[in-house]
Amino acid sequence: MTERISDPGEIAARFAAAAPPCDFWSVRAMRSRAEHLGVTRGVTEPISLSDDAGAMVTVHAGGGLGYAATSDVSPTGLKRAGRAALAWAKRSAGRMVSPLPLRSSSAVRHDHEDKPRVAWAAVSRAEKIARLKAQAEQLKRDARIVDWSTDISFTDEESVMATSAGGFIRQRRGIVVPGLSASASDGGETQTRTFGRGGVIRQGGLDVLDDVGFWTAAPRVAEEALELLAAPDCPTGVMDLLLAADQMYIQIHESIGHPLELDRILGDERNYAGTSFVTLDMFGTYQYGSKLLNVTFDPGVAGEAASYAFDDEGTEAQRQFLIQNGILQKPLGGAFSQARANTSGVANARACNWNRPAIDRMANLNVEPGASSFDDLVGEIENGITMETNVSWSIDDSRNKFQFGCERARLIKNGKLGAVVKNPNYRGISATFWRNLKGLGNAATVQVLGTPTCGKGEPNQAIRVGHASPPGLFADVQVFGGG
């Protein structure tokens, strides 16, 4: 890890000395240092380094809310941002769509820095690149491999939040995203196999790469790309579908996570990324899935991409069920959306950076495991297919009807895994699909995955989201092939 962003007390003191008269203020300072290393077709890519820092000031005054961001965290810069935030708060007073949520008068104090087993800086940049080159050589194991790459991204992120109530929250973490890709081509056919296609993301340091099996995955990725060249096309029909964990995560993300975002339910994303088929009267009664479906908001899972103790509004984060035994329980809504909708929610008001306000975002959204091994799930299937690793997705503006494509699939007949098939796809309707859930892998089958680039909001915010899930077995799914 690098040195701290600044002394947290100094940041708070700077703004406290310059804060405008108001009912409540907070300052959230962030610093993000990122490094990306990659090797494409055996050639080292230009090293990418970034260092970004700034602060977001939020002001409540007279029932109005205003905020302003600045990359100048000097007393002058923070004072200027405070004046701008106050001006917006005065403009919005009397025009808010709902009353502002009450702020706790207690002074929350939290100071935590995640300590990885192996720090990113423990190995030199030259050695990291050398290991990536060795990976690249293992990907290029056949003349038919025409495109191959391997890369690692690391981000050292620290956030500091101080409030007029005397609160102080500091959180710091490292985030690692590894990637492998091999494209094979022969006779006009091209197939690509990847290492999770961006879905492998963890908090930690270099230890993450060993934990996820990154350094040993290249031979398998290359062989499976070659295998797909000769595989027949995926058949078309209605059948049982067994989704691997690295496909379950994107299914959870698109057809559970986004529909349950409270601001989306209230219509805030209508002009950008659609609304939701979920309505406020569904909570507590609506059957979202079968009784096997238990979905938790859990920001406390060690190493998962969006683990944190407090969200970006300073609300303490706790594990809660969003769906329990198939019944919809809670939305993904932070304090402001909860006040607006007069309903309970969770601590998921999150911002992607210092120059964005916190909005309702997914965090760690997990499907709880069942009782079956992978072999048990396969054994239940008379006629079906298993699919892994997402390639493409499409979902309608209400997050209801969807279609997904995967990298690789295997047919299942009479409880036995059969031939590999290529270009597999499936489609469905969110509630119908989850109600047809008839099997879940046990705890030993769970994989911790996620995405580093979930987009939402205007201006856009790309944020990290975590999804831990076992494989899931679904009945009566429309499956089809095609490149």
C-alpha cells in the first residue's frame, strides 16, 4: 500500500474551519492509485498508472441539500466547495421530493485498513511482468491460437468521511482484477475462452492471484478455446439448465440486483438504464423465486469486491436478506431513498469516486448456498445443459425479460456430463426463471466473483460489485445456439 491520502483529522479540521453555516455537513475525501500490467500476443503493453484524489462536500440547510466536488483539498478549495454546496442547498430548499433523512447526532468513529497476506508492492513490477509473459507463453500453445493476452489490475483505494456531528470514517483496501484470454481460429471459425471474462475480482493483494488459481489457469483456457473450435453448436429446446457460478453472478446482477435498486423502482433511472418490474407493494409478499432462493446483501464477506463497514453516506452496513425462501423482503435502497419511499432498506448508498454523489448501488449481493454437490446437480438432470462464463447479455428496460450467451457448455443426459457445445444461449423472464430454481450447490461450490464496472447514473458511475454464488439448476429454460 502507498502512504495515506492525508491526515484524516487535518482534512476534517480544514473543512470545519471553513464550513458554511448549515444544519449538517459532511466531507468525503478519496484517493485512488491504480496500476495495470498486461501482455498481448507476447508483447508487453504500456504500463498504465493513475493517481486520482479529491473531495465531495455535502450540505443540508433549511430542508435543502447541496453538494460540490473539488480536487483542491486545500483550505481555499474546500471553502469554495462548501459555498457552492450551500448555494445548491438553498436553491433546493422547499423543492425536495421528500424530506431529508435524519442524521444521527452520535459521532461515529471507524478507522480500518485491510491488510493483505502479500502486498502488491512485495514483488517488483519487472517480476510481475515476467510472470505475465510466462502465462502468455502457455496460452500460445498451438498455431491456431491467433490472439492471446494476460493482465492484472490493482487499485489502492482510501476514503475518509468526516461530519459536522464529529463523525470520522476511514476505510482502505486493495482491489485486484486478473484476466486471461485465448482466441482460437481454424477454417473460418473463431472461439474465445477467458478466465472469467472480467468476473474475477477480489479485495486484497498479490495473494488473490494464488487464491483464484490465476497462475495455473492458462493451459486450461487455451485448451478449451481449441476444444470449442471442433465442438458442435448448442442445440435449441426447452430443457434443464445448470449455470456455473461464473454465469450465476451476472444472472444475479442483472435480474435480481438491478431490479431491486430502490431509486430505480422509484423511476430515477428511466431515462438512462431503465426502471424495474418490481413495485413497492411487492415487498414482504411477492414470490421472486422458489423456496431455495435466499439472497443476502452482505458487505462483510472477507475479500469480496464490495465489502465495507460503512457506506458513502456514513450508514453502518450489516448483512440482511433481500429475498428469503423465495419471498421478496427488502430493496437495495440507502438512507435517502428509504426516506423518500417510506420503507426500510440497506446501507448501499455508494459513489464511484470523489466527484460523484452517493446513489443506490449494488454492493455484495450473494445467493446463499444449498445442499448439493456439483455432481449431485448433474445427477438430477435427464435432459439438459450446463453453461459457464458470460459472453453477452440483453435485458429489457424493466429488468424483466433477458437473454444471455456463454463461452462454453456441456450437454447432460441421464445424469451424466456429455459433449462440449459452442455458442450456447438462453432466455427467460426474471420471476419465472427464479421460480424454476430447483437446485443449488453447497458451500464448497461457492465462488466469490463480481464486476469492476457496473454502470449507473447520470453522469455515469462505474463501480465495483461483488457476487458470491454456487451453481444453480433451473427447470424448463429456453436454450438455443448460434454464433
